[in-house]
Amino acid sequence: PRDGKFIEVIGQYAPRKSEGSLQVDEARANYWLNLGAQPTDTVRSLLRRAGVLRRRHEQRLGIERKPEAVPVSEKPDEAAAGA
């Protein structure tokens, strides 16, 4: 840190590893944001990339995310029976 010590380390970012290895403790990030912490532009973009801000926004609006749909390929004999 530039002007003191860290209050708490809630994650790490290694931009040179496998397309930017990013780890964030989402619970602690939300804790600090709820207390009024204002992330810098860089930290905000990293939280956005990790999905923390999207989930926080959806939770505040009461939007419940559905699990991602996984495409299921039909078996050839089932497709022929349905046609």
C-alpha cells in the first residue's frame, strides 16, 4: 500500500497467470461495501469481472438467478422416434 497498511486482504489478482487469475472473498467484499467502502476504479472493474457486483445488484433488487441451462443433446434414436 502507498500510504499505510492494508485493512484487510479480500482477494488477489495475478494478471500474468492464465488470463488474469482472480480470487475474491465475496462475503468480505460485500461486508465492506455494506459498510460504505468505495472501491477504486481498478478494484471496481475486478469486482465486476469476478461477478461480485452483479450478484450484489441482483440481490438488492430481489432477482433470483436461475441455474445456467446446459444443452442436452438428443440421442439419434429418440430424435427419429419423435419425427
